[in-house]
Amino acid sequence: MSRLKILVCLFCLLLFNTSNSQADVKVSADQDSGSYLIDGQILLDETFSGSSVTQEQGAVCQGCAWLLTNVCYVFDQNYVITSCTTYSECTTVENTTGERRKIWRKLGTDEPWLLVGMMCVGPKGPNTPQKLKTSISEQTIEYLPRLLPTTQPANDVLVNTDVYFLSNQPNFFGPKTVRVTGIPVTLTATSSWVWRFSDGTEIQTTNSGTGFPDGQIRHSFRTKGLQTISVTTSWNASWKTNSKVSIPVPGKSLTQTTTFTLIAHEARGVLTR
């Protein structure tokens, strides 16, 4: 192969300050060289050839910078490749055709670039936690157990008599592996509930509820007639890829709410022989 000069963004990286905007992940691409620069976090998936420690660091390190380059890229004084015969085609975690990229890490502005491994990267570029957050928050609720509350007694109830309420959901969900935008993601979640009654009573609990006689979620109605009950399940969910670092699922959408009614009847004791 003839001498190939790649316009890797290393020139601009020499001036790059990794301390800026640590809360935001910035991804810059150089189409000519096929390289990517990431300021922030990166998801180093199961195609990554480096260590698990580096994978964990990639998911949480806000002060890191990452450079993905052609496998033929070498640091020499002229930034020039004289030959490249390495076969770099590979299959990504999204099951698409990609190319192997060298992964370089920089821990700070005064630190050198360190080659930490290789990874298969698809045509859409590397994935970051920020890139997946929106899709995960939208899809996680679909995988969570449905909220289908029941009561004991089931329908007509008596005033001044305890009614037992059951959410019919577990306190813990997962681990469950799903695919989000083609990437394997493991979900786990814990649950809590808020029961609201038409008389103004509210019960906040981490107990899923059971029936008579051990059920802890119970309520008695003081007046007869139609009673409205609302229950909301809130999930504290987290996700992780092969990095083995759990990341909270963002957003307020991880709640399930349903409303139902019961009819409370008056009852009298009758003395019989």
C-alpha cells in the first residue's frame, strides 16, 4: 500500500482539555481517518479486548478522554502509515459489520495517551452511556412486571372492616438481559408503592402486600358507597452492559399507576338463638 497519511484528530487532541464539561459526553468524528474522540464516558462492550477494569472505568470516568483509531494507526513523528495489511472487519454487538479500532485512553490533560485495547465499532460510531439513556428509560418500563392489584375481599366490602390490598408485583426485578438499540443490557430494579384512598388516607410502603391474615397493606372504610383506590409503583432501576458498572435508569417514567373502585356496604350484627 502506498504511503497513507491519516488526518487523525490527534493534532487537536494535543490541545484538548478533558476537564471541560465533564457532565456532558462529547463525541467528535473524523470521517477521513475513521477516528473518534470522546470526552467523558464510553461503553466498552464485549468485543473490547482490554481489561474489565478499563471497561468499568469507561462507563463512569468523567475526566477521561478516549480516542478510537484505525488499527493500522501508529504514533510516529510524521503521523504516517507506510503499509496496512491487517484485516479489520468484525461483527459488532448490534450484529452489524464493523471495523476493529484501537482504543486509547487519556486520564488528564497532562497524561499521555495509552493504548488499552481494541473493539469492534459499527458505522454509527461508539456507544456512550448518554447515547443509550433515552432509549433505556423509554423501554425499561416495558420489561417490568405489570401492576395488577387485587383486594381481599375481592369486590363488595364492609365498612369498618379491614380490606387487604395486594400489588401482585415483586419487590425486586432482574437481572434481566434485553437488547436496547441492538446492545445487550442487563436490567435490575427495586420497587415501592403508594396507595391512595378516596378518604384521603395514603400508605407508602416497600411491602408488596399479601392477603389475610398476614397482609400489612390494609385499610377500612368509614362510610358506605363507592370507594376509589389508586396505587402507584415506583421502580428504582439500573442497567449495565459488559462493563459490569450499574448506571441508574433516568427519568420519571419508571412508574406504573392504576385506579380501581370498591363498594363499601353497611352491616349490622343480628342476635340469633
